[in-house]
Amino acid sequence: MIETIDQIFVLLKHWLVGFLPAGLQPVASVLVSVVAIIAVFPSLFAIAVWMERKGLGRMQNRIGPNRVGPFGLFQPIADGIKSLTKEDIVPLRADAVVHFMAPVVLVVVVFMGIAVLPMGRNMTLVHMDSGLLFFFAMGASTELSVFMAGWSSRNKYSLLGAMRGVAQMISYEVPLLMSSVAVVMMTGSLSLGKIVEAQNQYTWGLPHWYIFTPWGLAAFLMYAIAATAETNRSPFDLPEGESELVAGYFTEYSGFKFALFFLGEYVGMLSISGLGTTLFLGGWSAPFSFLGWVPSWFWFFSKVMLSICVFIWIRGTLPRLRQDQLMNFAWKFVLPFTLFDLLVAALWRFMGDGWARWVVCSVILLLAYALMGGVGMYRKHFRVRSYRYAE
Amino acid sequence: MSFVFYAIAALTVAGGLAAVLLKNTVHCALALTVAFAGLALMFLELDAQFAGFAQILVYIGAVAILVVFAILLTRNAETPKDGVYSRNWLAGLVIAAGVFAVLGWAVLQSVRVLPHETTTPTVTVLDIGNALMGRYVLPLEIVALLLTAALIGAVIVAMHEKERAK
């Protein structure tokens, strides 16, 4: 019974595909999985948007959407219909072809990245020997879409937003990659399935997730920072800083193309959370060994949604960075720290089992953190700011 | 040589041609990314996953972006008055043909030198990693040194102008 519920989607797929002649079955199997991904992730996107609007509303002492359906739950559907019925305006001087291609490229690329994520036991669309590399290759291609959108709109705000966006994404892509390299070093494989398998072990009922090791925690924190910046989320949302750039690179998009950008951004967030879950939070494995009876896909999706909640929480908490702060933070703190963490991960690997490596690695990382933070903060005085006009 | 091969080849060649023939410089850069993507697909078609993904990651994710950045930062994307075609295109054609001939010769030579393999070899990422860290570690280190030198050079170029501005 437990087995059946765990594998219910796989069984359902086999049952559906079973109706077709044997020759068509492999193609149909892939098609069914693709349709499932295309159905599930936009629904999660709708839920995430609702959660974000409600959660931010709470943090800002507002109510948030509360008119459409119970607790405003159907708000995303209403928004979707609204964006479909809106007029699609393309600026007169815009580069029509590139302007049209930009959201398409974004959505296609973002959905392709999801194909390699293991969403449960036996629930990976494509088993790839180098799945992690594929994910990052797809992630890198989103920068092109940002540039295309910003450049083709012929709008100075769009172009500035695109320049900021691309510069930021290039800068934070390096630490994003480097922090996952530590996991690859430890697992000895680029295959996401194997990375999850390596973490799906228990000692005293506690899981062997990489986040529960000193190097893994450091890598996870760096990964989380870089992922927030990659997805242009607050506090790194300069490319679409509405007080400066209207809406950044998609200022000139309206109607459904705007909705596609919105979708691409949130699905990108979901997929990068999915990768973080896979790399550091044990993917579909249960947090305690006695919870092993809960279906694996439940764990994966709850971890992803939990990450989304953290994204929302951070957005409601932190103010936006300045451009120079953003760049300095990426190149002078995040990148050196991830590189250092690689060394620590290697040390961890070669120190063998035992408690000694826990102490040594933790102390080294804490010292490095204090040192790098101290150098970064040197001669910078922070105190409570007061603004004459605000008092 | 299957239909897929010809389709990808046509895409790649079309992208490459568009990159040299289009008038708008940014369009050229975008066409170049199409050619890069076609090459990546070609690698994947040949079952070389690692090379294909690395091609996407490095060429589309970094090189293409750098190209468009360079175009935007140095001059606008408008077509210059005297057209996009260089005056000494003949010399360029000769050099390109020469490079192509050398590459083609090397590839054709390798068919004769290497034993004819009947089974497709399976190369995993692990094998590539082992080869890079074992047999080819020296070339790897040299490339790393070269890149570091280029990076330092870039920083120095950027720093120099700043000091002069003071």
C-alpha cells in the first residue's frame, strides 16, 4: 500500500500508456511526463503567487487578495484570464521578432531545466549522466532572454534593467556553480539521481543530508544567496526595481507576454529551489527515518514550497541592495567563500570518518567567515540612521 | 547521417551565415548564439553529453552574453554608414578557407590513423574527469594559468584608466 502511494504517479503513467500499441509507448510515456510537468509547475506557480501576495500582505499589515473565492484563492485564475484578454502592445520602434522571442525563450529554457530534477522515487523525466550540468546550461540561457527582452523593447528603462540583470546573473552564476561543485566532489557524480541516493541514508534515524555537514551548510547558504540573485528576487531585485526602472527589462511587455515573463520567473524560482532541495536537502528523502512511509514526492514538493516561503519571507524582510553593494558582495564575499568551502569539502573528504573532521571543518569555516566578513566590514561604520525629513 | 543530423547542420549553418550577413550587430550576435546552440545539439546528437552541455554553458551562457555586452558598451547596434562588409573580405575568405582546409585535413587524417571502431565507445563524465585530472592535468593547468593571466590583464587594463581619470 505504502509502495503504491509512493509510486502512484509512475503507476498512473504506466496504466495510461498501457492503452497504446507497444510501438508508441516510449514516445507516449515521455509525452505524459512532459504534460504532467507543464500542468504541475504552473499550478504551483499559481499557489506560490497567492502565497506571496497573502504573505507579503500580512508582513505589510494588509489583507492581500480576498475577493475571488475563499481567501482569494482563485485570484491567480482571475489574473490569468485578465492577462489573456488584455491587448498585446508592441512598441512601434521595437524589434518585433526579438521582442516576441524573448518570453518564449525564457519559458522554454526554464521548463527544460525541470526535466532533470528527481521529483520522487523513479520520478525523473530524463536520467542524465550529467544532469547538474544540463540544469546549469539551461539556467545560463535565461540571461539571453533577459537581454533580448531589454534590448528589443527600445526603452531606456528596459535596456538598463537588462544590463543590470545580465551583469547580476553572470556574477552570481559563478558562486551558484561553485557551491554545487562541493556536492559533486562529495558524491562523485553529476547525476542528480545519484546525489539524492547518496543523501538517502540514515544514522540514528537522522538523514545524511549535505546541509547537516559544516561544508554543506556553508555551501547551502552561499547557494541560497546566489539562487536569490539568479532569480532576481528581493533583496537582489535591482533589474526590476520599480522605483527606478518601472519594471526593468519587461517594462514594454503587456498582456500574455508579461504573464509569460511572470510565469518564467516563478517557475525558475521553483526549479532552482528544486535543485537546492536535491543538492543539499536530500531531494525526495524523508527528514527522519521513521517518516519513510510518507510518499517521496510529498517530501520533494513540500521542501520546494518551504523554500518558496523563505523566498517570500526574505522579500518581506530585507531592503533592496545598491548596485555596487550587489557586485562587491558577489565578487568579494560570496565567491571567495565558496572557493574556500571547496577546499574545506576536500579536507572533509580526506579526513575520513570520526568526530575530528566535524570540529576541524567547522572551526576553519567559522574563522574564514569571521575573517572575510571582518575584512569586508573594515572601516565601515554602521549606526542607526536618522532622516531629517522622516522625523 | 540521419535526418536529424541534416536538420541540425542546416540550423547551424543558417545561424552562422546570418551572423555574418545580417545588418544589425545585435542580430548578428543573436544569430551567432543560434549557431552555438546548433553545435551543442550536434554534440548531443553524437552522444557527447558533457561537450554539448559545456558548449551551451560556456558559449551561450558566457561568450554570447559577453559579445552583446561588448557591442552595447562600445557602440550602438546601428549599421555603420559604410555597410557591414569589410573591404578586405577576400583576405578573410582566404584565411577562413585555409583554417577550414587544415581542420578538414586533420579530421580526414584521423580516420586513417585511428583503428576503425565497430562499437560506439561510451564515455562518461567520470572518464572525462579522470582524464583531465590524470593524463591531461598539465594542459589543464596551462589553460588555467593562461586564463588567470588574462583575468589579471583585464583587471590591470580596467585599473589603469581609473587612475588616469584622477
